[in-house]
Amino acid sequence: NHHRRPSVHPSIMSKYDIRSKTHTLSGITYEQSLLATTSLTPTLYERIGGTDGFHTLATLFYARVFADKSHPWFLGIFATSTQSEAIDNQYRFLVQTFGGPELYKEKKGKYTRLVGRHANYQIGVQAAERWMVHMTHAIDEHPNLVGEEHNEARDYLKMYFRFTAFYIVVASEYMRDDQLSGGTQLDSGRIW
């Protein structure tokens, strides 16, 4: 399978080592990545418009991803999912992450396993950067985040996503086969 990552496992890294390497690649510290979930009043969940607001963000993001015909290698990362499935999964994850109902848990189970769900794909620095291009535009286009009064919320959200995208890149290098989750082929139940 061409999507399968090599089964070479470098030395085991602690979460602190992974965070440090993520900081080096992304320019964002772990602490900065937490600002979106810990330091805004009203919360980002409230500012973005709750569940509907995160659905809008996921929709804006995946509209850009699935229209990205100029980068077929990037679009190929999403080939095992339909656009509506991708939107639903991301929206559920974000709602839960930012303090809303546990929608992701209802669909996928107790653990988010973000790295494990992405480890089978060829997600390197270039893919993380391309992902951020689309997410940055989606954040900037979100109707509930427009205007100077939302600069801090947009910046914090971008830091969260940049750190997370690069965390997936770094941590995926250290996944064991028994930690993988998700898939690289269409699944009849489509519940990975």
C-alpha cells in the first residue's frame, strides 16, 4: 500500500521531546497551542458560534481542500473520505476539543487518537504547510471571526492548528504499528 508509512521506528521519544521537535518545525510552543482553549473570554467555542460555527469552519476548510486540484498529492491524502465525512469528523473533533458536546466521542469512541488516525498517510512538513494554507484561509473567511475584535481568537486558533498539524508530522514518525488507527482504504462502515 503506497500510503503506508515505513515501519522504521526511530528511538522512542517522550511527549516533551515530541513537543520540542514540533516547536522547532512549527515555530509554535505547546503552551502557545493551548491559548485557543484556555485563555479567551468569551471562549473560542462561544465566539465561533458553538457547534454551528465549528461546522462552518470545517466546511470552509474542506471546500478548499477538495478544490485543491493544483496539488493532487495533497488531495490524495483525503482520498479515503468523502468531503461530507471529512467535514463531519473534523467538526465533531473541534466541537469536543473546544469545550462543546462530546460529538467526536459519540462517533469514534473514547479516545481521539489524532496521531494514530493520521499515521498511515504520507503527512510530512509539506503536507502540514499545505493544510495550514487552507485552514488559515478558512479561519480568516469565517463570518463569526471577521473583524479586529477577533484578531486574538484568529491568531490563537492558527497557533493551535499549526502546532497540531506539525505534532502529527513529528509524532507519526514514532508510532508503532499497534498504535495505528483509521485507514487508508474505504471502509464499508466508514467508522474508523
